[in-house]
Amino acid sequence: MPAEWLYETAARWDLELAAVEAVVADRDTVVRLVAEPGPAGADALRTAALGLSLRGLRTDLVVANRVLPEASPDTWLAGPVAQQRKTLDEWREAYDVRTVAHLGRDPRGADDLTALDVPGAGRDTPVAPVEWPVTDRLGEDGVLVWHIPLPGAIRDDLDLVRRGDELVVTAGRFRRIVPLPSALRRCTVDGAALREGELRVRFAPDPKLWPQSR
């Protein structure tokens, strides 16, 4: 028989996972991302943004960490500074970005953490919730369209599976099972397209389930 500590550990994990799931599922949850501007940080931020969008989570701001000084007598810093500047310009097109200066070393202890002076800690500007709206195009195209924002998604890494009243959406390494809105449950999937960072899934009314107009 397994030892008692194993049962206690499993029970603790269940509670911790339930707590995490409650935070992720809460529509009031807002995420703040921290990344170092550069190729690796940009890739990590794109991946995180895709996963958060699939979960319907909002990002209030991005904290750019370890930002090098623009004016420096060290000529060898010109390349890294230009690389950081390019990444920051790209991030500012999509996010509210705050910067944290590079200390010249890794922070150690409470004093170094205080010296970082992370901006935006008291930010209270409301962030609009992520919506997955359904548009009615029955009159024009005979379909309803479900709009799912997936910034950074790649067409070849997307997969959709209709499973009863649920849609299984896979985007890269992320997967989510979402219940269909009531109107779409009486439809069949008619196709999907990825355009400008948004997945648009078309649903055609099922004649056997859709009310017939007179």
C-alpha cells in the first residue's frame, strides 16, 4: 500500500490545481507579463500571448526587464541596445509596456529588488475582457461566425474538433475544450479561417434542429 504521505501529497496537489484553475477561469483575472526584450524574450512573449488568448485571459501590461541604457560610453553595447530597442518598438504596438533598467548584474536580496522600481504596481486602469463574439451572417452567407482571437497563431499549428456541444481548439502547444454558445449547438461546422490573428469558425444551421421560418 502507498505510504500515508503519498495520499496527503496527492490531496494537496488537487487543492493547489483547483486553486489555479479557479484563478484561470475567473473573468476578472488579469495577467502581467515580464520579459527581457530580445529574440528569446519576443518568442516567449508570443507563445505566452497565444496561450493566454486561448484561455480568454487579459494582459494589462508588459514589463520589459533588464533594459540597457540608451546612452552608454561602451561601444560594445550598441548592438544589444539596438536589438532591445527594436523589440520594444514591436511590443509597444500591441501592449502597454513599462521598462525596468538593467542593474549590470543579477539582483540579490531585498535591497536589489527594491532598486528595480518595477513600474505599474499600482495600476488600476480597467482592461476590457476578452470576448469571443458570434456574428450573424445568415442573411448574407447562410452561416453564423464565431470569432476567436488567437494573436500569433500559425495556420499549420491549428486544429479544431467538434465534440458534441463542445469545440476542441488546439493552437501550437496549447489546447482548450470550450462549450459552444447555445445558437451554435444547433449548427454544423462549415469551415474555419485564420485572418489577422483571429480564428473565424463558420457554423451552418442544422435543418433538423433549426427553427423553420414561415
